[in-house]
Amino acid sequence: MSTLHEFSRMDDIREKFGSRIKDLRIARGYSQEKLAEIADLDRTYIPGIENGKRNVSLVVIEKIAKAFNLTLSELLNDL
């Protein structure tokens, strides 16, 4: 059974992941649209990820990692 604390942690990880994606995107000089194109995602999906509003699947995480030429562990490091 889920508790309020567990839901809070889920929000926290989505926000941390979104922040990581935004930082990497900016460091690479990508627009949200360019990252979406490289990762083969809808352009409207990236803002939701970066804002911590999307509960991202493993498939999407893998696409984003490949778009940044990172392994999954490199992408998720320090979350």
C-alpha cells in the first residue's frame, strides 16, 4: 500500500530526472525540439519531462540516453 511519503518521493525523482535532462540538453546546445527529434519523441513530451510532470518509461529513458550518447547508468548517475 502506498503512502503519501512514497508519492512525494516519486515526484522528487521525476523532478531530479527532469532537471538532469534539462541540464544536459542546455550543455549540448539542444533546443527541446532538437532533443525530441534526436530521441524520436514528440516535441511536446520534453517540457513535461523537464518539469517533472511525466512518469517516463524505461524505453523513453533509453531513447534519451542514446540521444545524449550516454549509457543508462551515466544518464541516471546522481539521481
